[in-house]
Amino acid sequence: MQLLFIENVGNLICPASFDLGETEKVALMSITEGEDKPLKYPLAFHLASLLVLTKMDLLPYLHFDLELCKQNAWRVNPGLPIITRSPAATNL
């Protein structure tokens, strides 16, 4: 199996707007961005086959409603798989 990761470090509009020939799109969203982002940038979340919520270690320090974020994502893309990650969880 061969994998090629294409990262767009811009905003959540540009990555969804261009077809780069990819097989799958994965949306990465930091919880510091707010739970409204799936509704604000629906195309990015609609086209994603997976949503990864990052920086979960900050959850106790933020006003972030995890369940609302999931519901917003599912409004745009019903059944979208969502996983959560923290920096500590990435130590392999």
C-alpha cells in the first residue's frame, strides 16, 4: 500500500475547494477553533471521510462543547466518524 499525505495549512475553505485526486479527505480540527466550525465551513466537513478533533488535552481549560461539535459535524455529514486526539496520545 502506498500513502501520500497532502496537508493544507491554510483555512478550512481552501482544502475542500480543490480536487487533488485524493481518495480520502480527513478533516483535522483543533478544539481551540470552536464547535461551530463544521457549520461555518460545511464543505470541508461534508467531503471528509473522517474528522479528527485535536488538542483534547485542553478541554478542561476551554469553553468547548464536545457533543455540540459532534452534532454540528453530523448535521453536515451524517455518520461522519469522529476521533479525538491529544499530544500525549501521539507518543508512539
